[in-house]
Amino acid sequence: MHIAVFSQYHTSPDCPATSRHYTLLAELAKHHRVTLLTTPAWRSQQLTHEFAWVPPGVELHEAAIPYDNKMGPARRALAFAQYAAWAVRAGRRIARPDVVWGISTPLTAAWAAARVARHWRVPWVFEVQDLWPSFPVAMGAVPTALARQQLFALEKRLYESAAHIVPLSPDMSCYVTDSGIAADKVTTLLNGTDLDLAARATPTAVAGLRQEQGLENQKVVLYAGTFGRANDMP
């Protein structure tokens, strides 16, 4: 089976970010043909270089579209639009997929996936990583009522056109079904742990890291999350 994956923010385990999709792509590529359409936005943020940028067997199509969390709303919107436009064009040029996998955020990445799936007349799966446009609206990034109305209408159309919807949490799944989508069309797929990656944290490796950071014989409390306005941490 040929799976076309649309994700604007690809990361590897070398990046200070989730490796959820890297792990999923690696497993899928063992049994299927996988084509990834993405950008190199996170390449420059790799802290180490222990992993290939994409898993073995994944066919990479990459657009040089810059993106940074420090960008303002207008610059981000431009990056979202640039990726969506490129992804639709590129998706129509790849070999015909059997299924399309669209990963939001942003919502425009899912829109591109839906357009490509419609072009090839194949089903597409909508993975909801965050609730868009609810999140940017709550952050004040969508200032006009007309823009908010259009984005919520687009969200609903994408839910309806997807063959299946995969939110990351039960509350997200409830949000989707509360919008009128049938429950049997929604599957919650929680974040998990790649046991192979976790196994790399051997006692020897941990001891070496403690020594490197001057933390021998100290209790360490780690917050491995995000700091920012969205987390009420200005």
C-alpha cells in the first residue's frame, strides 16, 4: 500500500520535539510504501545527529518554507499558505497513493491532504494533533469574525470529508463527535513511548549525562514540556 503523509513540521528524535510520527513512519515503511511531504523547518534545531532525517524506506519530498515559533501571526499564516499550496502541487505529482494521511496542525496541512486525496479519488485520514482553529482563536491570532467563521467552516468540512479522524486525546475526540461526526469515524490515538528509544537511556548513559551536567547524587525533577503563552507561562 502507498501512503502519502502531509505534515508541515517533520521532526526526528534528534530534535527537541515529539518523535511520534518518526516512530510511526518507521514502522509503516517496513511494510508499505510511504511518501512524506514536509518542510525542513526543524532541521536546524537538531541537538544531535544520531538518526537519519527520515526513517529508512520513507520517500522524502521537502519544500524550503521557513517556519519558527517566534514568527508573528501574519508571517505564520504566510508559511501555512505556502506549504499548503506547495503540498497540493507536489501531491498531484507523486505516484498515486492508496490512502492520504493529513496531520494538523496547521489546519491548512489537512486541507492540502484532503485536496490531494480528492484529486486521486482515494480516502484520507485526518490526524488532529491540536484543535484548530479553536487554539489560534483562543490565542487571539484570528482577529476578524469573518476569518474565524471561515476557519470553523473549513474544519467542519474536513471532518466530514475524511474517511477517518484520529485525535490525540479523549477530549479532542469528544470535541469532534460533539460537532456532529459519528463516533465510529473517530479513533483516539494517544501519544506513547518508543520502547527502543527509551532503552537507549541505560544506567551508563544516564550516569554520563549526570556527570556532564554536574548532577551526580542529586534529585532531578524534569518538566519535558513547552513554555509559552499557550501554557500560561509568559
